[in-house]
Amino acid sequence: MQRVPVLDYSGVAERVESVAYARAGTPLVRSRLHMFTPDTGALLAQGVDPGEDYGWVAEWLPDSSAALVLRMSRDGKRLDLLAHSTRDAAAGLLIREARPETFVAGLDFALEGWADQVVVLPDGPGLLWSSERDGWRNYYLYDRAGALQGPVTRARYPVHRVVGLVGRGDAILAIASPDGTHPYDQRPVVFDLQTGAATRLTDAPGMHTATLAPSGQYFVDAWSSRDMPRRREIRGVFGEPGPVVSMADAEALGVLGWAPPEGFVAMAADGETRLHGVLFKPRDFDPGKRYAVIDQVYAGPFTTTVPWNFLGNRETLEARALAELGFVVAVIDNRGTPGRGKAFQDASYGRIGEIEIPDQVSALRAAAATRPWMDMERIGVVGHSWGGYFALRAMLTAPGTFQAGYAGAPGAVGEDALVNEPYMGSPIDNADGYARAANEPLASRLTGALKMMHGTSDTNAPLSTTMRMTQALVEAGKPFELLLMPGEGHAPEGSAADYYAHDIGRFFLTHLGGPR
């Protein structure tokens, strides 16, 4: 495995630490499952050599006779479910999901998706397995020996997770996205185990989570939307409305002039696919003025950033803070991101860096067409990590659109194996795709104001990614700004985080200016 040096500059004499780092195409850390027996203290190594796979312990069988372990190949094209016996070192393959033409799972799976991949049915016929084999995330029933019994959900929309069994055990409560006009909303739906018939339990928009009662007859529905603070309601699993248990009080936000971001729908660069985005405006917004626009981009293939609940996410807080400086800040989820079915996410497979910025530009222009207060002559772009890569990408591939860009801790296609290989394949098999995704060869295209930030102790997106981009810009004779934050990791913390946030604001005020 490769290693990256991390330098400590805090003393007169620098200290160097070498940190293991698996780049695309290089060896991974190999780990093997062990089981510990508390009464004897015995540690039993499981017999299957995982090779260069990623692994997660997903579930235990109800009688504790085996642990169910998920194994994903490093390219994400194969996902296995194995039963590891607690009595000996034996491990048997129960389910194998393979997708040679694209990928079964990737970083979005590794971060949290594995927890919803398999559901063991208590005292039932077997287990439920999540799959996008028909183009949508659905659940399939397998017996305990791993034989497919058939689909349980037959939805033409994503079924994200199973909450539990309801009724007499002949149906499941799940969280799904059944409304095609609001494809990111996640709502509770009951599916019949035999027929797959779906019963939507609420039309309330936004993001819902469900906590099922022990009886399986009722659940607590906790939800919020962009303009509705969090509520908790008791509902029956067959649609019976119940009392509101709690409701967040957001009256003070209104006193402060808070308003939810403005949602919009626009066409992608292909002219066919609908994209969703939001616009954050300052509290003293005046539609008679013209505001510089900042595209807050992430665009990676393993997450979305447009908020659909009341509090939003980290990107929501950052966008709102920038807006208060006198900007209109756009957040857009382009093609290639998850949550809307396999085809939508596969749009960027093997060609990251080719469609994301055209989608962002297309959506921005569509939003501005009916909003004269968006000054499309003053557009900036900002992003961190994968968003830093795409902020650079925007400045280099759409220089006529973006006048200023701030790239924080930018990653690079070809760095971290788990971040890249499931969505790009291996660097050997897809050498042309990796080459087209590189930002350094495009350095000569830069025309606007550019700044990069990187923590010197970053072991997620190593400092070398910014050093290579720096070298390319110097060789191309392009002026730019660079902020190095000594000792900071991938996300600056404490006072360094404050400095970083303020520096972004100063940069755009300098290069784009305020309302006019």
C-alpha cells in the first residue's frame, strides 16, 4: 500500500508521519473477520480470505448461529452476503449481486447504505435483500439458504429502507420516494409481502423517519420539510391518522427574517432530465436589485446536497451564511448523484467530470431566466472536497460562465480507491476516463479569479492534489491564490474553520461584489 507524508510544522524542526493511503489502482488494506467468544476468550479467524474487498457485519441470524457479512469488491461490481458460522471458521455464500457493466455499490453504500442492505425476518421465511437490478431500489425475499423467492416491493421508485414487519407479519413498513414530482421526498409506505401492493401513509412532503411500535400496528412519524419544522405524529400502519406528539417552535426564526430556500426545477444539459435545486437569498433581499450568484457545488456520485428537510445539512448552513453577505447562492443536484434510480446515478459512470458542470450551468441559466435579480454576469463557484474538485472543474471547463472560484481541499479523480473505483472502474481499464477527468491538463484555460485552500495534514484528499494543481497553474502562467492551513485535516476545525469560512466570504466580496 502507498503511504503519504504528513508534516508537522508546529516546531522549529519538522516532524514527518507516514500514513497509509490506498489510491485507485494500488493495493488496499486487507482485513479478516474474527469472532470473539466471551466465556472462553477465544478469538476465531474466519476462513474466507477477503482479498481486496470491503466488508461490513450486517446482521446476526435470530438463533445467533451465524453472522451475516457483506463483502463488496473494490470496483463495486460485486456485492456478496456470506453467513459466517459462530461454531467454526466456515463461511457460506448466500447471495451474490453482480453488475459487470456498471456498479452495484460504492462509497454511498460504504458510508451508510450497508445498514439497510439486508433485513432478517424474525420467525419468517428468510431475509430481505435490497437491489437495483430492475433500475429502482427494491427489496427481494430470499430463504435462509440464499434461494431467491421473488420481489417483495415492485416499486418504480426507490425504496430506501425497511422499518419492520406490520400487521400479522404479512406486510412491511418502509421509507420510500413514491412521488415522482418530488423524487427526493422520503415517506412511509406499507408493502404487502405477497402481492407487493403499496399503501402510501401520508402525502406530507419532506423527509420522514419511522419508529415502529412493538405491536407493529402504529409508528411515530418524525418529519419536516423545507418550510415545515419537525413534527412527530403517531400513525396507524394502514393509514389511520393519530395525534401530533411534538412540533418544533420556529417562531423566533421568523422574527429574525429567516425564510426557507426557494426551490426550482430545471432541465439538465441533455435537455431531457429534470434537475432540482434551491436558491438561498439574504434576509434583506430586494427583488429590485441584482445579486451576484454563487454556485455551491458538490456534484459527487455518492451523495446529494439539496436540502429537503427544515434544518438541511452542512451545505445548507454554509450557503445561508454566504447569502447573508449579499449573494444569491444556488445548490443543485446534477445527474450522476444518488437517490433517483440507477439510470440517473449511472449517467456519470466511467466519465466523472464530463456532465456535472454542464448540468450545473444549464440549471443556473434556467433559474435566472425568470429571476432578473440573478446577475449572470457575476457568477462564482465554491466547493469543498469533491466539491473542491468540481469548483476547479467549473473554472477550467466553463470559464465563460464562472468569474470566480474557491476550491477547498480539492480531491482528484484517481486518488482514494473507495471514492473513485466504484464509479470510474480501475485506472487500467478506464485510462481514458481518468485522463479526461484530470484538472491539471486544463490549467491554461483559467481566466477568472481562483483560490484554493488545503490543510497540510489532510489524509482524505492529500495535499499533493493541490500541489499538482499549483504546479500546473504556475507552468501555465495563470495567477491564483492559495491558502495553506498548517496542521488541519480534511475539514478545518475550531478557529481555523472560522477563518476558512470568512476567507471564502472575503474572496467573493472582492471578486464579485455585493448587490447593485
